Amino acid sequence: MPVAADLVFDRLALEILRGDLPANTLLPPERVFASRFHVSRIIVRQAIHRLADLGLVRVRQGGGTLVLDPAEPTDLRLLALYYRLAPQRISGGPSVEDMIEKQYLQGLSIVSVAARRATPEALDRVARLVDAFAAGDESTRPIAELEEHFWRALAKSGGNRIFVMEVAWWYETLRDRPLAPSVRRLSRRARVGFYVELARRLVAHAQPVEYYVAVMNAVLDALFARRR
């Protein structure tokens, strides 16, 4: 259950990202937020220090707290914040479509590296992982479990430690990721089948990159067609 400081932090962060609290202006005094959110000033102070840690505000002793431009911070935790606070509510920030496109293009990089660098033994392990999931009791195993295990294993098979770290960060930090509507509408069998086929092509060196691109281009075309 979220604690009071978390709730105040989320609300203030959303208002900064949305521009309700504009960049280069001062935050109202702590007592104003304490009254507004029905919490103590200590709770408000904790939330503001978390905003400062992310680079969304600058706390100046005796000079008030300055709101900073949310487009400038480079802390990856800010990206996670956009995901968690529902990007469709934040004008000017990353859109849901941006996030889905980044996710799929990241997958393309991982597939490309694995196809080029992974050993046959490593690719075999990935394929066995997928086959075991497909042959199991699908009614009790969420497909998100397959997806996470697949991408972690595939990134590891390619030997690029940056991708291994990025995938770990992705799954440990961004649990609530958006999903393309066309993928959400697919049956469970079809979604599992995609990973079965991709793993088969990786093992057989049968154009896995081209297969991934063809499938994801169709997903992205449908996604961005909604915005035209």
C-alpha cells in the first residue's frame, strides 16, 4: 500500500511532467502542499527531496524550491516514472507509442546481436526454454513469464553486457509496460507461437532478424495508423 510520501511524490511529479507546475518557477511553500494533501510538512519535504534526486526540482536553502525542465534530466529513473504515471496524461513527454516502438526496436537489437554472436549451445538453451513453456500448462503460467525469461536469456546469449543490463533494468523497473493493441488482441497461442518460431529461426540461422522485423513492422504500422 503506498505511503503518504509516495502519493505526494507521484502527484507533484505528474504535475511537473504535465507542466501544471511550470519549469523555472518556484514551488509553493511546504505548508501549502501539507494543507492540500492533508499530510505533515515532513511528508511533503520527503517527497520534494525525491523530486530533487531525480532532477525535477532544485532545493535552494533560503531561496525556495525551483522547478526544473523535465525534458533535461538524464536519470533513467525518470523514464520509469513516465511509464508508471501513465504517459497519455503527460503532454510533451514520451507517448505510449514512443514507448512501444522503443521496446520493439530494443528487441531488434538483441535479436541481431544473438543471431551474429551467440553460440549454438546458447541458442539451444533459449529454444528449450521456449519449447518447455509452450508444452507446459499454459493456463497457470502468465505469458509475461515467457517474455521476460526469453529476452533475458537471449540478451545473455549474445554476450553484450549492455543489453543484459538494459533488459534487467527493463524488467525490474518497468513492470507496467504498455502493450500494442494489436498484440493484446492476439490469442495466447499466437503470442507463444511467435517466440517458438523466432527461437527456431535463431537456432537454424533461418533469417531470424528478417522474421522479427516483418512481425514488428506490422505491429508498429497498426499502432501508428491510429494516430493518422
